[in-house]
Amino acid sequence: MPDRRTELADAALAVVADKGLKGLTHRAVDAQAGVAVGTTSNYFRSRAALVSAAVDRVEELDTLLLQQGGRETPTSVAALAEQLTGALMGLTLENADLTRARFTFALDQPGVVAAGHERMISGLVRILGHLNVPDARARAESVADYGDGLALHLLTARQGQVMDRASIEKNIRRLLEG
């Protein structure tokens, strides 16, 4: 069972996904979490602290989602492409609210999410290095750009369209292999 800080961070993400950053208040999080008024402000004294906790939670949930595709480091580009495809599908289907919140933070406060994005790219670069993939940094950035773009379109302009897992996996693999 998550601790109270985690529950409040999750509630903050739900508020941001539903109402945007303008709707993110301590009271709104209290209501979303079903806790007494003032609880959120006891844990997060300022709005900045609340936003920071929510952004940290996005990164934590993204990491957990990526690991669902396989707890071990992929041993091939094909396995990595399969794992990344699973994560991307999860981000746009059952975790769409999380992705909406992430995009909201990224558009409104890009500096807040930049460090997490860099950690994700660096992790992908390390994996690609172990797989002896050339130009690992450029390929990692291309995959991240593709994933973010596809997720954005699937949540907006292409909302409701069925995702073809095989096509997504093929595109990711193509970006990884060059």
C-alpha cells in the first residue's frame, strides 16, 4: 500500500490530467485523494513542492511501466524494441492520464521535467552501449522523440485509433538499428 505522500502525488497527477496545472491546488488534491482539507498542505507546504512531488511520481511510474515489459536488461535490439513498445502502449492506453499529466508539466514547466528526461535518455544510451549499437545517444533521442510524438498524437489527433503493436515495434527497431 502506498504511503500518504505517494497517494497525494498520485492524486495531484489525476488533478493535472483532468484540470491542467491551473486546477492543481492543495484543496483539489485533498478532494481527489478523499482526505481532510489541509492534508496536502501538511505534506507539501508550497505549490512548488506539490508540483515537484508530482513530477517525481511521473518519473517513478514511467520507470515501473518500462520495467513491466521485462525486469532484466534487454539482451538484443529486438527485445529492447519490444519492451519500449509495451511501455509506449501502456502510456497511451491504461496510463493515458499519467501521460497527459506528463505532457502538461513538460509544456508548462519544461525545466522541471528536463532532468528526468535526461535520466531516461542516459539509461537508454547505457543499454544501447551494452548492445554495441553505434551512435547510441542519437538513437536514444530519436526513439524518445518518436515515442513522445506518437503518444501525443494518440492522446489527441488520433485519439481512439487502434494501435498496431507490430508497426510501432518495427519503427522503434528501425530507429535503434539505423
